[in-house]
Amino acid sequence: TDLLKISHTKLHLLEDLSIKNKQRMSNLAQFDSDFYQSNFTIDNQEQSGDDSNAYGNLYGSRKQQAGEQPQPASFVPSEMLMSSGYAGQFFQPASNSDYYSQSPYIDSFDEEPPLLEELGIHFDHIWQKTLTVLNPMKPADGSIMNETDLTGPILFCVALGATLLLAGKVQFGYVYGMSAIGCLVIHALLNLMSSSGVSYGCVASVLGYCLLPMVILSGCAMFFSLQGIFGTMSSLVIIGWCSLSASKIFIAALHMEGQQLLVAYPCAILYGLFALLTIF
């Protein structure tokens, strides 16, 4: 009897558990249906498909109508349209050779002087001035000598300093200093003596070109000493050569006839200072 009672109680418990499980499952199903509740049905899906098809048909009809409309041909030139025989270039205009031949810019460019002439460097004038200095008896051309050409003078000053350096005398500062002061003094004297006047650049150009014989003397000082009778006589000849060439050029450029000795005297003093640098 006790065993029967225990079995009946177990059965009742199992039945209660099964009933509770069924109730829990039903509650979960009800919760899912409430949580995922929606008004979307198959009929709504079919209706949305019909609407999209209608919109596509309407868009296609409008696109077809737009494609059938004739486009104006006046806005697009015929040369820019791609032809069946496309050669690889779009709208290539034909070149007009007459336009380039008649252009004023090309003519003006051809008529421009060379760059060295614009800078005031004339090699033919430099060569003529050098020959005039080397030959004191040659008459000077006043039109060429009355120019502010400093290419030759700077070259000859550098050459004088270089030859003195090779002879063991570093005298670049003295060469440049005496050249500047000497040009100022000669410029003042010539403005007082001549009626037309002269520029400082012209005086520096003439005195610089006439420094070429002094460069020859300093070149000789590299090989033998000039501190003797031969050196003294050579220096006097070079000083006379430089001063005679400078005075000849000044007389021709400034039209100072009959005053060559007056111009040669201060020039001889200036070149005598350069000779002292060369000898001692």
C-alpha cells in the first residue's frame, strides 16, 4: 500500500510538471507572435512589385521619349563629332604659315641685338683698343675710344695682379686701390682741361686698356729681377708707352689738340706707381 501511494504521488507530480511546461511554451509562442507582429502580407508584396514595375515602365517610357527627341545640331560642330573613320585626333585646325610669317613678334625677336652687345661687350672694339695701345704711333678712333667699356680694363687689372702673384708679390689691393684713386684724379683733371667733359667710365676704360704694357713688364718680372739698370730702363720705357697711349686716346676722344703732353704727365705719374709695384 505504501508503494502504491508513492507511485500515485509521483504520477501527480509528473502531470503537474507537464502541465506547467505546456503553459510556458504557450506563453513563449504568444510572446514571439506579439514581438514580431507586422502588417506585411503576401498581398502587400505583390502590390509593391506591381508598383515597381509601373515605375520602371514610366521611367523607360520617359527615357525613350527623351531619346526620340531631335537634338539641335547647331551647338556641336561637325569637326568634333566622331566619324566612322576616326584617325586619332579631334578638331585639328589647319596651320596657316602666312600668319607666322606676318607676325610682328617674330620680326622683333630677329631684330634684337645679341646679348653681349646689350651688355656693352664688343669684341671687335676691344681688339681695336688693344691694338691702339700696343701701337702708340697708330691714330686712335675717337668714336670707339669714347665708350664705357670695362671688360678689357678689368681683365688687364686681374692679369697684372696674377703676374705679380706669380712673381711672389700679393698686391691685388694696391692694384685696385691705385686704379680707383688714379681714375678719380685723372677724371677731375680732364674735366677741368676739356670743354666737353668726360665720364668716369670712359676715363677708367682708357686707363685700364693702357695698363697692358705694364702687364708685360710684370710678366717679365716672373723670370728675372728688375732691380737693376736693365729693369729701370725697361720700367721707364713701359711708363712712357702707357702714358703716350693714354694721352693719345684722350686727345682723340675729347678733341684736345695740342695738349697731349699736359695729359701725358699725370698719366705717367699714375703708371709710375704701378711700375714701382712691379719692380719692388
